[in-house]
Amino acid sequence: MPVTEISCADDLAALAREALDQIWTDKRFSDLIGAVLMANHVADWYFQVDLGRKFDDAAKRAMKATYPEWDVIRQLANGTKHCKLEAPVRAKRNELQWEHDDFWGSPGHVGNDGLDWFVDYNGTQRSVAVVVKTFLEQFEDSTNRPT
């Protein structure tokens, strides 16, 4: 069922997943950026709304420790928000190659162009869509969320 209202972190995560699902069918950069921005702000909603706490430095450290992909998502989102043309983490559109760690899970398999957006993650090229998907899947398991 599509999300019609955001009242908690899970709602925002579901909305991010809707945008992410579109990437495998339409391959639009706008859907990817929308998924990145929403996935980044799942953390704010989780701490401020769900837990009733401030989203302070300790909360950010907890998110990074629990969800390493979230830190890459955060940097991508902030690079867009703060107009960082030379941001430390930056998505680049490239042709999908066998050596990509996300070869089988990449949206590059959809259609005939073989293109996807990649980011350097721990020394390897990772699909941004797969990084976001991994974070959202891990966040769905509420038993492992930071407190």
C-alpha cells in the first residue's frame, strides 16, 4: 500500500523504498536522489519522533555504527543539500561492469543501456541504489536499531 502520510521513521523508509523501486523501472536520477534524501532523513525521524530524543552527535555515531551505508547516504544527501560540487562522496553514472560488487543487484541490469550510479564505498564501486536498498532492508529489522 502506498504511503500517504509520514508519521514515523518507518513511513519515511517506505516512501524511500517507493522511490527506490522506480529506479529499477525508470532509471531516473530524480528517483535516486529522492530515495537518497528520504533514506538520509529516516535517522532524524527515528530519533526525534520514534524515540523522542535529539538527533545529536551521539545519535549520528550510533546510526553510523549500526548502518555503515547510512553514512554514505548522509554524505550524498548533504552534498546535494549544501551544493558541494567536490563532495567527498559523489555518485557517478557509469556502465555496469562485472567487477562491480553490486553487479547482480544493480539497476544496470534493467533495460539495454547497462547504466547505474556508483559511489566509492570502502575502496570499491557500489551502486547507490543498492547501498540505499541495503540500508532500508537493515532498518526494517527494528530489533537491531540503535536506542
